[in-house]
Amino acid sequence: MNSWLSQHWQALSQTLRQLVNTPLSSLLSIVVIGIAFSLPLGIYTLLGNLQTISEDVVKMPQLSLFLKLNATQADIENINSQLEEFPSIASFQFISKEIALQQLQQESGLADIASNLISNPLPDAFIINTQQISPDDLENIRTTIKKWPEIAHVQVDTDWARRLDALLRLGQLAVLMLAVLLSFALIIVVFNTIRLQILTKRDEIEVSKLIGATDSYIQRPFLYFGAIQGIAGAAAAWFFIALSIQTINESLIELTQLYATDFHLSHLSLQDSLSLLVFSALLGWLGARLSVAQHLSHIEPE
């Protein structure tokens, strides 16, 4: 066990020394990988923030129930009792036609026009807040309530919710496709890097095989090199996105003050960050593994 750990530590140390001894080429490779991963990572982070911001609107939308103009107090009480027993409704509020007219006068500045009205044209209404449900479930609630005899119209922004939900799914698909394409790009970059290292160290590899070194021993430093490059590239992408988010948040300070909100972009969670590092390390290791499997077999001591 100690011998196995010693061999791995020796291979890791050798890899780190090689990175330090070739700082420019190593840095360029890491920056290229980081820039490549910044695109899907940035879109993923933006979608996560968009989903968080729109969660209250999309997942907890409001329905507006407009009663018929001839609805009586008994009709209002009947609807009130039905809403109390209705599933998926978190809360609701009754707004009488008198209160609605007052709000219209105050908010729209139509006091002069409203004072000349012979009768109040506005209906009684209920404002309903639903629980966290999908747009399909929201549409089912609208269809059910619309069948009640006292209801004249049910207004709900399901179309907007569906469009936003479809947009988020499309964005997630785009992130997945970009991640797959750039994963192949990372494998190719590491593959070529390891190939050049193997060709450069051909004589050293031949000597190692002459003195009895196994293929596992020879390829171990290359595998570590690929994994470390993947991790470093992912860390660079994480840093680029963090810097971008910090810059955007600083620009949003004035805007949020104008609207009296506390809106700001959030970075990747700890779980997503760790997943990024592990995934990139596996891709780097895979690129190195494919390269050594193809090229080491062609190097034999003469």
C-alpha cells in the first residue's frame, strides 16, 4: 500500500514540476480550456438566476376571477366557500366593484371621467394566489373555475408562463449541447498535448521500458497531467464567470436603488462548482488516457 501511494505521489510531483517548468504553455492551455468552458457555464449560471427570479411569478401565479355584473351577495359567498375548499389555492382576496372603481380612479387619474358614470361598470372580483404548480395545472384550475355559473371571466397569464418555461428548457438544452461539444474539444486538446509530450519524451520512455518499467508506471504522470489541466481549466472558467458576475452586480447597484429592490446575480452553488471540477478532471483524464493508449504502444525499446 505504501509503495502504491509512493508511486502515485511521485507521478503527481513529476506532473506538478512539469507544469511549473513550462509556465507559458501550461497557462495558455488552461486559459483556452477556461474560455471554452466559460460559455456554457455562463449560460447555465444566467439560466439559474433567471429561474430564481421568475420562480415566484411562474410557480406562484395569480388568477383574477371576474363575476357577472348581476352577481348577488349570495353568489359572492358561494364562490368564497368554494375557493376555501379548492385544492392548490394558497390564498385569495375579494375586491368589490366599489373598491375596484376607487383604485381605478386613484391609479389611472380618471376621477373626472369616473364621476360622470351613471353606474359602476366594473364587476366584483377575486384575486387568487396558487401554490407551486405547473402551467398545465394552472390552466386546469382556470378551466374548472370558468365553469362556475357566477363567473364571467377568468384571467391568468398561462401563455406567458408557458413561453418562459419553454425558453428555460430551450436554454438548458443549449447548455447541454454546448457542454457536450466543448467536452469533446477538451478531450482533443488534452489528447494532442499528451501526444506531444510522449513524442518529446520518447527516449526517456524507451529507457524506462528497458529497465522494466510497466505501462501503468509510465502512463501515470500523463494521466495526472490531463486531470490537472482539466481541473485548472474549470477553475479558470469559474473565475471568469465570478469576475463577470461581480462586474454586472456592481453595475446593477444604481438600477436596484431606483426600483428599491435587492436584485443581484448569484454565482454557482458549491455543489455545481464541485461537479464542474470533477467533470473537467474526468474529461482531462479521459483525453490523456486515450492518447497514451494510442501512442505508448508504438514506443518499444530497440
